Amino acid sequence: MASFAGKEAEDALKLKSVSVVDEDDDEEEEDEGGGAEGAEGTKKKKKKKKSKKKKKGPSGTTPPHGRMLGGFTDYYTKYGQTEPPSIAVHELSNFKSGQFPQGQIMPHGTTRVPDAAGPELTHYLTRVSEAERRELDTSPDREALYQNARRAAECHRQVRAHAQSYIKPGIKLIDMCDRLENMNRTLLKEAGLEAGPGFPTGCSINHVAAHYTPNCGDDTVLHEDDVMKVDFGSQVDGRIIDCAWTVAFNPRYDPLLQAVKEATECGIKCAGIDVQMSEIGEQIQEVMESHEVEIDGKVYPVKCCRNLNGHSIGRYEIHAGKSVPIVKNNDSSRMVEGEFYAIETFGSTGDGYVVEQGECSHYMKDFNCPHVPLTMGKAKKLLGHINKTYSTLAFCRRWLERDDGGSYAVHKFGGKQEHYMGAMKVLCDQGIVNEYPPLVDTFGRGCYTAQYEHTLILRPTCKEILSRGDDF
């Protein structure tokens, strides 16, 4: 879920009106020809199609429909998972011991420390012995934390792998989100605040960079020429895995996707204990903006969306206070041992600057909201539902309007919220709940944005990229 530097947006120029979702694209149809000649041509085309069939996976499934994704969409069957997945991850025979797959292990990034900084800023790995780091890393409390995060990460991998088998042109975004989120609930064995979705599924298209998910009644369809960012979260005991990738079908967008993918990998490589945020942003920007993409004969430089950032993640707190910039800035804060981070980058063929625009779907209770006396009964009722169901996790209108109000474990079929928008406005006006409208590139329709994101933890001995999979 993107971290947005929203205060800058107030000074942005007035925008021309742009909608959150592009119009339907016209699809081209091939002329199959007629008569004997046409039949012969059809045979040749069929033969050609057959030769270009995608490689089948170990149990017959195909690779993901989207571009630049590796692996097969049923990799999870090696753990005893069904196809499609239907068994909660922690109930799979491979994981009943409570041990879940470790993420990718990498050494900590390095940082440049000014000569005059003094010994207090000497790199962590030079001031704490290897034995001390190992002891910290293997403590029972740490191990429990790691396993909760790894369980959420394995669920995320299985959910997104299966989603990559059905995310293709023609799918309604609301159906896609419901299907993905229902599987997320199933594989986590949704248990209210103990385990469940970390935040709503973002499926922002083209010039919309982040924070768009369909509200009820939204019939938007994914098209062949769209560039869609899929961003969703899984959480166990408040440990949130925040991970995203970009779906595209047209190869002309490959350079854009490659630029953002490489920039995210650069950010992951740079991250580490004591590393300064501004240095990470500088290196990400250098990688991202070394790319360009040609669309319809015109070459566009790939720009960093400069007011979007990665972020630290706390327990039940998706944005925990620290930002990981994707451009060079003056942020002298440093990463600290034990912290979780979402390393995410956004690239654009447009202005590289986003503002809030469009109908809001994402909401989240303010993590530090003060006690505010409410006089409106409906507002009190809605706040009670939010506290019980989501606490400080993000939620959306679709979830409030489910029969279970967003959690079957908490409400069964008695949680649906109705006629709640007036009450929601009161909670937002009082600063109890924050709105997160779609974030749109100021260039508007006609530009394209892409995103890749992984969650990592800075362990004492290494960094672990928890959400890493064989897809990306």
C-alpha cells in the first residue's frame, strides 16, 4: 500500500478532469478469409497458434498471464496444497510444525558515514559482535515474530500465484478483487484481527498509480492494453506483508515494467541496518531514470513518482512513520535493526507526480487518533464496527457492505453496514478515520504507471525479503 506525500499535492496545478478508469479499448478482429483459400489460411493460423502454446507447468497449469513473471501458477502443490488452493496455509502437512518457508536472505546494504559523524554512527555490523547478532536472531520472541510474518508471506505467494492464472483481459476488477480476497481469507483461515487481509486489493489502472479498488456497482473491466498495479496485503498477528506487481499484456510496456522492477531490486539491495534513507532514494532514482519506453512511436523517459514512497511497517500499522524515498532528498534518518519495510517504487511515463483524485474506496483508522466524543449514534456504531473488525488496519467500502462486514470470524452473517456514508464522513471530519482516495499522475489519461513492491525485515544477521517468490 503506497505511502503518499499528500501535503505537497495542495500546491499542484489544477488538473484537467480525468476519470479513474480508462474507456474500453476497441479490440481488433482478424479476417479469417473465406472459401478453400480461407480454410487453408485458417489451418495455417491454427498450426501457428499451436506452436506458440505456452509451456505447461508440472501439474498442467500455465505460467502467469501477465508479462515478466516467473514460475508456474500452481507451485504450491509441492506443499500439498490443492489446485485451486483451498487449505489454510498453516494446516498444510508441510507446515503443521509451525515452520514456514524463509524468505530470500541477503546481506545488509552498506552506508556512507561522514568522517565527522563520530563513533555513534559507525555501521551497526562493526559495533555489534557476530555472536551477539546470532543470539538476538535466534531468541524465542524473534522466532515467533518471524514465523508469523513468514506464514503471512507464504499465504501472499499462494494467493497471488493463483490470481496470476485468472487475471487476464475481460475480467471485471470487482470480481477479481473479491476472488483474490476470499482466497486470502481462506488460506489465512481468517480470524478477525488475529489473521486476515492486511488491506484492500489495489488494482489501479494506467495513469492511476495507487489506492484504487472498486466500490460496489463499479463494473470496470481489465483490457488488453491496460497497465494494472495489483497491491494487496496479508497479516498474521498484525505482521503485514505488503507486496505488489504490475500486470501488463502488451509487450510495448516491458521497458516500463523492467525499469520499475530494477529500481525496486536496487532499493532492496541498498536497504540495511544504519543505511540512510536519502542514499536509498538517490540510488533508486538513478536506476529508474536510466530507462525509457517507446509508445506509439514516441519515446518517454521513465520518471520516478517523486511523492510516493516505500515505508516502515509496524504491528497493525501499515505506515509506521518512516518513509523510503524513491528520489534523492535530504532525509538523514536511518534504518534500524528489527524494523519491517515495504520497499516499493513507482515509475511513470507522465509527470511523475501524483495527487488524490476520484471516488474514495480506502479508509483507515488513524493509528494515533485522540479520543473524540461522538454525538451521532450511527457514527458511534460504525466506529465500534471498525474497532472490532479492523482496528487500525485499512479497509474499504466493499468490505463494509459484505454480509459479514469484513470478517466472518467476528460477525458471521450479521456485520453488513448500511447507510453508513454520513457516519463515515463524521469519523473522517473528526480525524478518527483517514480517507485514501486514488492517486493519479497529474499528466492524466494517456500516461502509464507501474509498481513493484516487497516486504523485508532487518534481522540482526541479515535482511530477509519475506515476500519473495519465484514469480518476482
